[in-house]
Amino acid sequence: MPDIWIDVDTAVHLPVNVLPLIDPTDFKTVEVAIAYNEAGMNLAWNFVTTAGVQTTTAVTPTTAGVHDWVEEGTNEGMYSCEIPASGGTVSNDTEGFGWWSGMTTNCLPFRGPICGFRAAALNNSLVDGTTIDVNTTAVGGTTQTAGDLQALITTVDTVVDGIQTDLDNGTDGLGAIKSDTTAILVDTADMQPKIGTPAADVSADIAAMKVDTEAILVDTGTTLDARIPAALVGGRMDSTIDGTGMETGAMDALLQRQMTESYAADGAAPTVEQALMEILQCLTEFAISGTTITVKKRDGSTTAMTFTLDDGTNPTSRTRAT
């Protein structure tokens, strides 16, 4: 944000330094007599437009011209330089942000505060506290008067009143909606006897479903053997249902199916197939070396899992390692 807001398009005196000008030899003495034509005077105006374009322009201070150099206060080391509204080396005729910078032989380099330049109406509204400027042309497309604005308000009131009247009484308003709603309610009431008593209909449907379910159960019990696919029972369609309800052909096919070799990871719960395979290999394919038991896969060489014994000579426990 700028340090200072300034009205654009007006002549102004702007501070050239935010702190007192200081002697370059001892770095503490305040320079209270820097003149406009001081030896080594090098003054520049830096400006950035609202579009982001920056310029730096050398300015020669004057004592009776368009860029007058003035000491502000008495022996305070604070100075300002004038910028005219137009006609100077630099002019206050563009919105944006600017600041002085420079140096002389008898003072250290200096910089002024950043000044923001904007329409006077904005400063009047946001800084000085007067009425906010409103572009009345933007309201109606042409320059507006107080009478034009009052007429616009009256027209809006008339339109709103008309809409309210239509809603209350018109064919497209709330009255028509109310009539249509009443007709719907009457039609709905007329439909209810034709639908039937919901409870009675539901009870009849449940009873019918019960009969159908019982028929399905009977049919399943007498013809299940014919409904089991040949692939499931390995082509043994002459099988029967034993006393426990188990289809013996399907059970035989399950027990005779070749397992897939698979092992659960350490700490993971195995499937039934994995558990059987792990038990089988732990009993058949393993090697012991020191405190390590290596269980092999069915090929007799690939490691399936390993266990660690608590002692290499007299072990009393083992723990799975991998």
C-alpha cells in the first residue's frame, strides 16, 4: 500500500525524504541547509502506473519554477519538491504510484515515501469522509438527474405491485395454483377407494409368497440331484443326498480336487488351503541348520518359509521368521 494518497491532476509538493537528510562524513549530523542547486544534486522521480509500467526521470529542482525545492519546518532536515498538474519535467497527470529518490555531495542517498495518485473523489470518500462519488450515467445509460432516478424508483414500485396482484388474483398467480392444488387433492381422494386397502393387499401377497416358497422347497428336496451341474460333481450325476443334507457326489469332487500351492505371509491369517499346505510342508520338506529351520516348497528346493529355534542344541520353541 502507498504511504500517502494524493489527488491526481493537481499541483502538489511531495516529501523527498522519509527521514532527515544525514551528513555523509559522520553519518549522524542532520543536514538542515540543502539547497535546490546543492553540489552533486541528483534527484529522480520514480513512477509505476496501475498497468505496472515503471519509469525513472531525472528532475532538476527549482526555486521559482515548476519543481520548487523547499525545506519543510525549521532545521529538521526534511524537504519536499513540487510536481505540477501539467507542464513539468514530470507532472501529476496519471493514476499510479510514485516516489522521489536522490543524493547530493553533502548528504547520504535518500528516498521519499511512496505516494498513490487517484481520483480526488476517491480520496474525498475514503479518506476525507464525504459522499462516495457515483457515476449516474452508468445507472441508466445516460446522464441522470434526481427526477430521472425518482421516476425509475416509481416504475420499479409499479412493476412490483403488478406482480403481487398477478400472484394473488391472476390466472398465472397464487390463486390459480391454489385452485389446481385443490383439484389434485380431490382427484387423489377419488383414487383411494380404487387402490384397495393396503393392509389386506399386502397380507394376500405374503400368503401367496408363502405357498410359492413351500412349493420351491419341496421341488428342491426331490429334484436337487438333477439340478446340480455336472461340472460341480465331476460328472457323477448318480449321487444322492445323505442324511445330513450333503450331496455326496459334490463332496467327493471337493475332496479329490488338487490344491494350489500357496503360503500365507508371516503374521497373516491363512486360507484353509494355505493352512493345509503349510502343515504338509512343515512335516515333509524342511532342513535344519543351527537355529534355522527352512521349509521347502513342493519342488524340494524353493524356500516356502523359515523358522528360528530358541537353541541350536536343545530347542524348546520355534518362531516363524519369514
